[in-house]
Amino acid sequence: MEGTVLSPRDLEYHQHFNTGPTPARYLAFTLGQQQRRLVGASEDNEMTNSLTVSEREGGSQIEYEDQDPRVHAMFLEALAKSGVECRMTLPR
């Protein structure tokens, strides 16, 4: 829905999708100067680094090819409802 903002709770596991016909803007920020770390992150690895590293490499980023196939099916269904063609190809 146009103008929608969704804010997950602190460190809540989530993914980002755009099912609309127009480009979406992704904005991530934290408040204040706190440097928090994810559970299991090493002392020299800041939270932002862990969030951009694949789960396969010990981070928290879910790669397209690693996401649950049911999630991708839901994404395709939402695209179809919006009349949008999927341009993303998943490796097999």
C-alpha cells in the first residue's frame, strides 16, 4: 500500500519484498549512537556487518536461493495479484 511503513521489532527476523508495480525505497536506520551486536556476533564484528553477511557465512542475511520456497511462492502470488511480473530468477 502506498506510503506504508513497517518497522519490525528490534532484531526481529524478517525479509523485505516489493510486490507493487513501482520501485520501493528501502531505508534502514538505528537511533542514537548505540553499537549493539547480534547474539553470536564476534566482538570485532559490528551488527551492520552481520546483517549483510549470508547466513551460510555466519551472518543474518537470507539469500534468495536460501529462503523457504513457501515464502517465494507467497511472493509470486502477491506479484500476480498486483499484475507484476517476477524478474528475479532463483538458482536451481
